[in-house]
Amino acid sequence: MLMVGVVVAEVESELWGGLLSCPSCSGVLAPWGYARERMVRVRWGQLVGLRPRRAECGGCAGTHVLLPDLCLLRRQYGVAVIGAAIEARARRRGGYRWIAAWLEVPVRTVRRWLARFASNAEAIRALFTRWAFALDPELGPIAPAGGAFADAVEAIGVAARAWVLRLGRDRASWRLVALLSGGMLLATRGDLFPAAP
């Protein structure tokens, strides 16, 4: 699996131009059909249909789904919805029941997102701290925000600011989180995160 942008024409151009690299061996990816169509829920029940592109590596012959950075791996809700729940929890706006009602998402789903983020919080903090310093080597220390969960959210924010300052490309912050985490933000094991530079 490889995270890509959401603009289909840009992804196709990069794929046909040989600009996408295999996440396994760094070989050049070439078009290889499509993954199954899926629906992703964005805020307030709106559904977006996606049919991700598949690619085959010329080096290792492995195949990969090119997942738009609108999503996280194996989640039916968009990353912005999941991110809003995480931010609300970090800012102590309310419990998971309040967050679920606010986002119009089932309570059980929100509880699982927050529990998974909390269990991965240290790995998330470490990943995004590495990204922040890779993007801004002159960055000062990242101040603690009051617990592992809040510290992870703070590191995400610092890395997102460093991305914009370094690359000058403004990207929705939670889409950037999906990209930099390789779609694995809510993975079942924190060691599945891609290596930061």
C-alpha cells in the first residue's frame, strides 16, 4: 500500500511517468488495474466513492494499492473525521459519547479510534517528532502537552507546521497525517509505521 494524493489525474500522471516508487524495494511502479470500489464516510454522513488504483513494481513484482490520503488503512471514515475526534479528545471537549454525537458517528467506532490512538500514542509522537526535525533541523524542543495522547497530537501539529514552512505546500493537516503515517495512524501495531527520513 502506498499513500497518494486525491487528484486522480495527478496520480495517473505520476504512475504513467514512472515517478512513484515501490514502498518495499524502491523500484518503479507501473499501472496494474484497480482495487475494489469502496465508500468512505466524511462528515455528517456524506459518502464518497473511491476506486483506488493498483500498481505493480518492476523490481520486486509486488503489487500495491495506491490509497488516497483522504483515508487511513482499513477505515471506512475519512481521516478528517477521525482527526476531528482525536483533536476533540486532546482538547478535552468531551468524552467519546459527546464526540460521537457531534460527528454523527457510532459511539463504539469513536471509542475504538480513541483507544487505538491512545495505544499507539508514543509511537505516533516519536514518528511525527522525527518528521518535524527532518523537515526543520533548527526546530527547538517540542514542549510536553500533558500526557501521551496530547503529546502525540502536539507532535503531529508541529510536523504539519514544519511541512508547510519547508515545502510551502499547504495540505489539509489530517491528510498530511495520513500521508506521513503511511495510512497506518490507527494500525494495530505501532511498529508498522513507515520510517521517517
